Amino acid sequence: MLRLAAASLAGTAIEFYDFFVYGTAAALVLGPLFFPTFSSVAGTLAAFATFGVGFIARPLGSVLFGHVGDRHGRRPVLLASLLLTGASTVAVGCVPTYDTIGVTAPVLLLVLRFLQGLGLGGEWGGAVLLTAEHAPAERRALWTSVPQVGPSLGFLLANGVMLALSATLSDAQFASWGWRVPFWAAGLMALAGLWLRSSLAESPSFRDIEDHARVPLADVVRDHWRLVLLTAGALAAGYATFYAVTTWSLAYGTERLGVSRTVMLTCIMAAVVVKGSLTPLAALLGDRFGRRPLCMVGCAASALWMFPMVALLATRAPLLMFLGFLGSLLAFITMFAVIAAYLPELYEPRVRCTGAAVGYNLGGVLGGALTPIVATTLAERGGPVPWGVAAYLTGIALLSLCCFALLPETRPVRVRAAEPAAG
């Protein structure tokens, strides 16, 4: 289990590094380079639109790779998705800007971002399922929380490289070539991940399936459509919270509030470090008290914290911004620490790879793709404190809370052996 969890962790960290480095670049530099004819705000919105395309591609990736995972095994999904995401990320770093090739530049950016999302749509299902289906039932949330730490590590790697380059290069150097370096580094990381995953064993649950679904998506749509919609709605709040902190606030802080890139990245990264460190603890609580109760607590906390988070961001004070981000990410991880155990337990093994991944990634479309765009628009129309953004995020959290309330609990209950009668 330790070797399997470590390989899954490394892979998810690399894949999410690829995904997050684009989001950071979109917030900091892609607008002026690829949409120079737009105004500052319109350029940022256009860059966030290409960012959102990755989320739209993720459910398609979960259908494509979920079919492979349910028909041919979880292991091939891990290798193919990592290769696709890594190659497309390196290619983003090679795309010439608008000044060089004109409108072809943003088109290429859009295509490559779509391929990134396609690969990541298959990654989560493969990595999480392989871990979940090997893990002992009473500690499934704990073991599956290990690959769930991968997004935190990927985010820290992506933003750490961006922060180092931002701090050491001039603005002209960063805009000219510095922003490309994190994308090129993805190639080496992908090769390392492929090497780690090449020796993993197939899931025992998959080997035990006697009647494989011929078209897993058809079975999911026919038999589990309500479950897919509920899980997508339930997960939307987590995505919205995370990307409001890590993507929208970065753009808003640097462009509207005038806070330096270095300060914003440092505040966000510090909050992500704490969030990642506490993920296994939250997962242990999920094994002890159940998946759904923990998710509902996280949703409620998110709904209560969005207005304070926006107010703390508007102060421009680094410590207060950090506290605002930290509260939001702690609410997020209270939900998402157990999701890797919860979603697989909701679906039968023969369609699990497709069903769990589609529900997970549709939640990304609802919460992750739209949030930076909607929040940027609301903040532009608002006053000095973007209360409209807080109201939007609170509304999503309440919607997700209702969806979690309609889902069943899945935590395995250990049955004690009957005690012998006295006498």
C-alpha cells in the first residue's frame, strides 16, 4: 500500500502541477501576451476562459479514460493520462505569442489546454481507484487521502517555480521567457512519473469483475444519472472555493489591489501548505465519523467563511489575506479529504472508473471553470470590497450542502462478532 500510494501521490502531483501552472500563468501573464488587443480586464477574462476549457475537457477525459479503466484496467489509465498531460503542458511553453503568429497563438493555447484537461480527467479516476481498491475498508479514506495530497504538492511546485522566477527576473524577462520555464519542466516530471507507475499492479476489484460493462458510460447514464448529478453538484463548492483562492484572488490582488506577485503567491502557498498537511487528519476523521458528515461540515464552513475571506483579501495586509485563504482551504479540505474514498464507494465496480470520474470532473466544470470568470466579472462591477463574489461563492456552498444531504453514507461498518452467552 505504501509503494502504491507513493506512486499515486507522485503522479497526481505531477498532473496537477501541469494543470495549476497554467492557472497561475493565466492570472499573471497570459492575457497581455496572447490577447494584447483586449483591455486589461478583458484580457484576463479571455485568459481565464482558456483556463476554463481545461475543466470542460475533464469530463470528456473521464469518459474516454473511464471506458479504458472499466474495460481494460485502472493501470493503463495512469500511464496514458500522465503522458498526454505532460506532453501538452510542455507544448504550451513552446507556443509563440500573439505578436509572433497572431490569432493562431490563442487558438493553439486553447487546443493544448483542452488536451491538458482531457488527460487530467482520466488521471484522478485511475490514481484514486487503484489506491481505493487496494486499501483496507476501515482505512480507505486515509490511504486515498495520499493521492489527494498530490494537488497541494502540484500547486506548491507550480507556484514555487513561478515565485522564484518572479522574484529573480525583471518583468520584461518574466514576460519574455521566464513564464515558459515551468511548462518545460513538466516534461522531466512526466518522465519520472511514468517510471514510478510502470511497476504498479492492477486493482484486485477490477480483476474480480466477471461481467465488464461493454459501454460503461451508457450504464452510468441509464442506472446512475441521479448519482452523477448529485455528486457533481456536491463537489462544485470545493472547486469554487479552491479556485477562488488560488486563481481569481491572485489576479484580483495583483491587478485591482496592487499587491505584488511575490506577496500574493507567498500568502496563497502558505495556506496550501497547511491545507496539504492536514489532509490525512481530515481523512482519519472520515474513517471514524463517516464521509457525508465531514463533507457537510466543510460545505457549511465554506458558506460561513466566504464573506470574511473577501473582506480579509480587500485589506491588502499579507497576514490577514493569509488567514482568509487558510480558512477557505480548511473548509475545502474538510470536504475533499474523503472524496477519494466516498465517490468510488458510491458506484459499483464495473462502472466505477467512469461514474466516479465523470461526477468528480463535472463538479469541476460547475465550480472550477466558471468561478474565475464569474468572480472577475462581479469584482469589476462591485465596489472596493467585492461582496458579489462572496455572495456567489456562498450560494454555491449552500447548493453543494443540499446535494450532500441527498447522498447516502458509504463508510464501511465493522460488524463485531457476537459474544458467547453467559454460563
